[in-house]
Amino acid sequence: MTGVRFVIRGTVQGVGFRWFVARHATRLGVVGYARNLPDGSVEVVASGRLEAVESLGRQLARGPEFARVDAVEKTEILLEDHTGKSFDIK
């Protein structure tokens, strides 16, 4: 099990990005959340099997159809930082 915080920059708000993330995270069995940040980026906190979280990271770099992803920052986190049982949109 691993935990990661992603910050996705570009045109990622107002294009269905959080719902895109939630759909892929749920399919992969990843728990956590996605939320918009005041600077226009999207934060994703994800925990799950290493392979699943890495797969989610690849999806984040692609984004939904109307998004433009300029950068994805990835930071490892302690699993205790997020102990949710589902993937939520905040």
C-alpha cells in the first residue's frame, strides 16, 4: 500500500477533472479525494496498491477530454494522512 498527493496544473477546473479522477480511482480500487485549489490546480490524495496508484497517476497526466494538463507534481505521503474508505470529490 502506498499514499501519494498529486497536484495537477493546467486547465483542470471546470472541465470535469475531479469526476474523471473519481471514476478512474474507484475502478482501480484507490481511496482518497480530489479537490479544486484556489490557485486553479486540482489536488488528488490517493492511497491503495502501488500499481493502482501509479496507474491513476498516468490517468491524471492525460486528464479528461477538455482538460489541458501542464504539470503533475507527485509527493509521497504517510498512509495515516488519509484513512478513508472511498474516493470522494470535495
